[in-house]
Amino acid sequence: MLQDSNGSAGNEGWIACLTYKSIATAAPSVADLHTLVGRARARNRKLSVTGMLLYEGGSFFQTLEGPPEKLDALWSSIKQDPRHDHIEVLSEHVAPARLFSDWDLLLQSRQDELTPPATVDRAAPQAVAGHIDSLVELALNADDVRINAFIAALEDEGWTSHAIVTLLIEPCARALGDAWLADDCSELDLTIGLSMLQLAGHAVRHYANARSARHSRYSILLATAPGEQHMLGTTILADQFTDAGWRVDMAFPDSDEALSNQLNAQRPDAVDIGLSDAMQRLHALPRLRATIDHTRLAAPDHPTVISVGGRMFAEAAATAASVGADHARMTATGASIRMAELVRQSRKRRSKSGSSPQ
Ligand SMILES: Cc1cc2nc3c(=O)[nH]c(=O)nc-3n(C[C@H](O)[C@H](O)[C@H](O)COP(=O)(O)O)c2cc1C
């Protein structure tokens, strides 16, 4: 876990991030929570792990971030801890920077007065689980005005665009997909909800990304996998890559040929092929593998870095290798930095092997 498709932790200095929720096996007292967090902070400090723990109404919600191998070791302990069960990992990815740099473990709990922070780290999300429910409800009600106000208020509280996308928008998309699968909402509701989340992604960009660098020389084609109708991840990426200064083109091809034709005409440095961020698409893996094979042949003299994304990869990045992609993104945020590095490496390889780089 917490590794990229090549089985490594990726760029030096990259931070692994894990968010999960779980159910407490017995309601902890204030003293229990104090003890748990006190010990956890000491161990997290030694491991250079930071994060936050929320306890509310019998449920835990925790985000942890740190060096991938350290976080792996800690996660093995936490998973086995008998104080909670029904553990559900909500997000797992690597990122260029921490959200909770000042907190060995920030405790948020509605049941007591022990919460320490007078000022929260600029990005520390509070009561994230409740926010997910609120955003899902606004999305299902197609209330774009309140969604924009909601995102703006989070920004004012100090949430970064990274936190809003990875801790809210992407988990909301998965919650909507699950609601549809459980027959708790109609397909129309799901479609409207995902479109609303797309707007929310746009609002993030508007409010939070003003300081992004705009000097990339790279180009990317953002495509949905042929036949894929959900485009939330792809549209959020468009904002992220545009803000990072990439030349961005988008494609919603209906066949491998259509995708290859566009690649051949544009010859971008990278292509991202997206599946649904809301739904599982395990059955699409063999099909995606064929698409990627086809894509690699589109312009053999101009190797293109290929990344894949979608719920399936958010939950198991190792599947990238099984479809032959160079990279699986577990979230939209940070993707431009990661892809820039992969393009740079690919250009270096090309110039070493003597073929003329562009
Ligand atoms: C919800 C929950 C969150 C926890 N978070 C942490 C944590 O962030 N850091 C930590 O060291 N231990 C945490 N623990 C405690 C660990 O599960 C474990 O008891 C502790 O790390 C000692 O591990 P060991 O028994 O493998 O030595 C948490 C436990 C629970 C129930």
C-alpha cells in the first residue's frame, strides 16, 4: 500500500497519506481518548508521522501522513487495534507536502473539551465526516449556489485545495456511487450529484489555487476511457493541470481508434485515461489494458507518459501495473507534479537512447 505503480514510494520527500473511518468497539471515555492520543503522538513524532484523529458518535475518522515505509508500519498496528473495527480506507495516496505539518496527531472530539488547538494548522480539516455528508446532500439537491458558498467557507477556514479535493470531493463521489449501488438514489440523482461535484472542483480552483506556478512546458491530453460516461476526475484534472501551466486538451473518445487519432494528431507529453471516480470498474481492467496498448502504438516515435485514474486506482494503485500504465493517480491533486517528473524522466531516457527528443 501507499506506493506507486512501480512499487516505490516515488519521488524522494513525497509523503504517503491515508484516511480511513472505523467504528469504536466500545465507546472510549475522555480519559481513554487522552491515553490513546498521548501514546500515539509520542510514536508518531518518532516516526515523523503527522495527522488528525476525529472521534464522534462511536466512529473514528483519521488522516495520517508520513514517509511511506513508516506509515506502513504504523498502519499495520492501527489496523489490528481491537479498540476499533469495520475499518474502511477512504483515501490513500502520495503527495508532495503535508497537510498537518504541525500536528503529531490533532485530536478533534465533540464529546469533550480536550481539543487542544487554539489555531488549527492552515490546512487542518475539522469534522471532515460531517462535511462529506453535507456536500453529498448539496450535490444531490443540485444546489450549486450553496456548494460554492460551502467551498468558499472552507477556504476561509484554511483548507487547501488539496484537502478539499482529497478529503471531500473525491470521497463524496465514492459515497454517491455507493448510494446508487445500494439503490438509495436514482441514476439521475447520481449524474446530477457528480456534475455538482464537478462544479465544486471548479470552485476549489477558483478560490484556492491562485498561487500555482504557471511555467510548465508540458502538454497533456485528458481523456475518459472509451465508453466511460463519468468524467468528474478528468474535469478536476483539467483545472489542476491548467493552473500548473500545462497545455491541456480534453477528449471523450468512444473508441480506442478515436483516442489514438487524437494522440497522433496532438502528440502530447502525457495522456491521462480516467475511469469513474464514483463507481468500481474492475470489469473494465482488460479493456483498459487494450486501450493502453493501442495508445502506446499511436505515435511510437513520440513516447507518451500514460497515467490512469478512477475509483479503482484510488483504492489500489498497484492495479496500474496490471493495465500497463506508467502511473496510477489516487487523487487529482498533485497529479501535475508527479506527471511532470515522469515526463522529465521519459525525455531523459529518450535523449540517452539517441532518439531525438522534441
Ligand atoms: C482509532 C485509532 C487510531 C490510532 N492512531 C494511532 C496513531 O496515530 N499513532 C499511533 O502510534 N498509534 C495509534 N493508535 C494505536 C495503535 O493502534 C497501537 O496501539 C499503538 O501504535 C501501539 O502499537 P503496537 O501495539 O503495535 O506497539 C490508534 C488506535 C486507534 C484505535
